[in-house]
Amino acid sequence: MPSADEILQKMKEVQERRMAAAGPLVEVLAKRSSLLEQLAELDEPYGKAYMDAEAAGWTADELTRLGADEPVKRPRKRSRTAARKAGSQAPAAAPADGSPAGTIPSQDGASSTDGVTSGAASG
């Protein structure tokens, strides 16, 4: 039976071989990580350039045939802030119930939405 020192020595040798084998993998992983970060930085400008090409008349099929894949992330067309600002300049919206009746005067003698009776006064 091997001694404790011999077992420890064999364990160290195995561990050293494993470490040596992992070295190239670690180097490739570091390069790969760097390249993936660079690629992620290009997603937004690529999406904008793709949309600009479509706006100029290129179809998605034509761009694909040229080697331009559809972007994973398309840039937003408008920001939420811009949409809110545009919405505040829009004409007045219909009432919450969706009915325009609040703006149309009643013609049957019933009260309108502001409590004023329309039509002829009784009496």
C-alpha cells in the first residue's frame, strides 16, 4: 500500500496536468468573452443601420441575400417621453367610457351630462 506522501505526490501530478490542460481553454474563454462584448456593443448601431436600409427601400429578403441578418434588437422608433409629449398635443380624448355622448346635446328633453335640461321648459 502506498504511503500518504506517495498518494499526495500522485494527486499533485494529476492536478498539475489538469491545470496545464485548462490553460489554453482559459485563454480562449478570455478572448471569446472580449469578442462577445464587442459584438454586443454593435447590436444597436447595426439595428439602426438595418432599419435605415429598410427605410431607404431595401426589403428584408434583399438584405438577407446580401448577408445582412435581421437584427436581434431593433432600436425603438420613438421614446416613451417623445410619445407622451406628442400625446399631450393631440386633440381632446373621448370620455373614459369611450362614448362621445358627453359632448352631444340631448334632443329628447332629458338632462345632458352637465345637469342642464335641454329642450322646452315644462309649465
